[in-house]
Amino acid sequence: MTRPSLPGLIFLLLICLAPLCPAEDIEKPDPIRVRAARIAAAMDEKILAGQVLLTGLDGNGTLPGAMRSLLRDLSPGGVMLFRMNLNMSKDRIPGFLKTVSDLAAASSGIPPFMAVDHEGGIVHRFGDGIEKLPPPLSYWEMAQKEGKDHALRIIEDDAFRSGKEIRALGISMNLAPVAESLGGENDAFLEDRSYGPDTAFVEAAAAAFIRGMSAASVACVVKHFPGNSGADPHKEASTLTETRTSLEKKIQPFAGVIWKERPAGVMVSHVIVNAWDAGVNASRSRAVVSLWLRENLGFAGIVLGDDFSMGAISAAGLSEEDAVVEALNAGVDMVMTWPRSMGRVHRAVLRALAEGRITRERLEEATARIIYEKIRCGLME
């Protein structure tokens, strides 16, 4: 009798083990992702190009005719709100936001994310009557006096309570928390928006904030990956010069919350990361977005590009429209724009699609992620 070969032994072993691994235990596709992909695949190109836009808004209580037309015609995937839009009595906000949402969903049937920066401290977009969260840095100070666990409980409680309040107003996305640690160089730019200098505490604090907001059905966007230097990207080019090893330590809070909390989104900054893609803004870099953030860190949610009208983009010699197309090709799913440029950006995406500089598959992939997160936070069935 001949002795079985090694491949033969492996085959026999698999047969013996087969009853222990029934077919129903094999991981099945997420039905929500399947549904989201089908919805995206059925969209026409004009709607797809609108869903990847997160636009600012003209109007406070009422909308100018031009803004109403933009919302109705271009169907943006999200609307970001600022103090100029929300500076009204609390009881008026839900009706105003419903009007905005209904207009944005009129052509597509897909409600937009209604987004706001609700970080706490110096970043508060509402008027009187709506809770202003404490500065993130104050929780680090609390942890030094009353213990880390106590501070983390307070963060989660505060986020849940505030999340319920803003969700009742019609807000479904919070462009927070900041998951950058203070490191000396970025202190002047971040001020009290960071949870402090200790990377482990920043990770735990950001996770607690996300848990609280998520329990209130508010989707969180963690920012600003992979960090900022001392330069303000609103005004000028910003560059990180650390090695990849140093950068891995720097982005540990992002890695931790991605793994543990599955945030709806991660906002990528316009910083230049020389160790990954020298001279290229992170928001336009396939190496940063698709390799580092997606593949290495395993992030499966919405990658949101920061405001493309910032000085860091113009310093690269690019128009807002060209930068947006590059960002989408790099793997960014949603881009920030403004009423003054929304139409131009939308046309640029459609033009790039017609010319083969961006594929329909890329837009469908991005839109499917956006729809998936809308279903997760209860905006869609």
C-alpha cells in the first residue's frame, strides 16, 4: 500500500473536518452593503455625482431661490451647517432642516446627511438654547484630577445627551471628534480641540465620544487623518516630515477607533505626508487614502475630504474642481464644497466621468458607502 502524499493527506484532513464547518457558518455578505450597492448601481450619473458632495448652505431659516435650485437639481449626499445657518431659536431649526433635506432628496429619493461640527469648546455652531459641549482638552484635565475612567464616562454621557438633542433637530452627522494628539507643533492650530497630549487617552476619549453619539443615532466623522503640522491648512501648505514609524505612533488614535468603534467616516486632511507621498496632499493621495487608511488600517466607512477651497489646495496649484476629481480617484468618497462652487464641482465630476478620467465603478463604490452609513444611522430603511 502506497503512503499518501502530503497534498493527499491535507485533502483527507479537510474531508474529515468538513462536518465541523457547515456551509451556514461561512461568512455571508452584509445584506445592508448589498442593498446599498444595488441602490447605487441603479442611479444615473447625475445623481451619483451629487451623492459624493457634502455642500455648505446659503440661508438661515429660509433659502434663496438659487440654493433651492442647487439642492433640488444636484441632490447632494450631505449638507454641512454652520452658525450662519443655525443662528435661530431652537424650535425653528427642525422645520428649516426638513425643508433643506426634502429639497436635496427630491430628485434622488435619498435623504442627505445633515452635518455639523459639534466638537465642543471653541467649535459650536448653534445659538442659544442648545448645549455647548466642554472643550475636549478639559476632559484630559479632568482625567488628571479625577481619573481616566471617570473622564471617559463623562465624555460618553455628554456625547449621548448632546447627540440626542441635535438628532431631534434633524442633525444626522457630526464632523467630530478630533483624534489628533497635541504634540507641540500642532498646539497653536488645534488649541483646545484635542483631547490632550497622551495618545492612549486621545484614542479612548474619541472612542467614548463616538459611542455616545452613535447611541443617539448620530454618525461621527473622525478627523483630521493623519494629523496636522504647525501650519494652518486653511491658509497654506502643511507638511508632515516624520518617518513612517513615527507616523504610525501619531495615528494610533485613528487606528484604535477604526478597529473598535467603526466610525461612519474619517476626514482626511490636506496635509502633505512626505513618508507616504512626497509633495501630494493626503486628500489627493492614493497611497494615503487607499493603501494606508483603507488597506493597512482596514477602514471601510466613508472617507471624507476636507474643504477643497482651502489654501493648502490652491498652494498645490490646483483648482477646487481638479483637486476633487483627483481625490475621488485616490479613494475619497465624499468631498466638501460650497454653494458658489457646487455646480462647477458637480460638472467637473461628470466631465471626468465622460472623459474616462474617473470610472462609474468608483462613483458607485463611494455612493454605496455613503448609503450604507445612512442606513446604519436610521436615515434610510
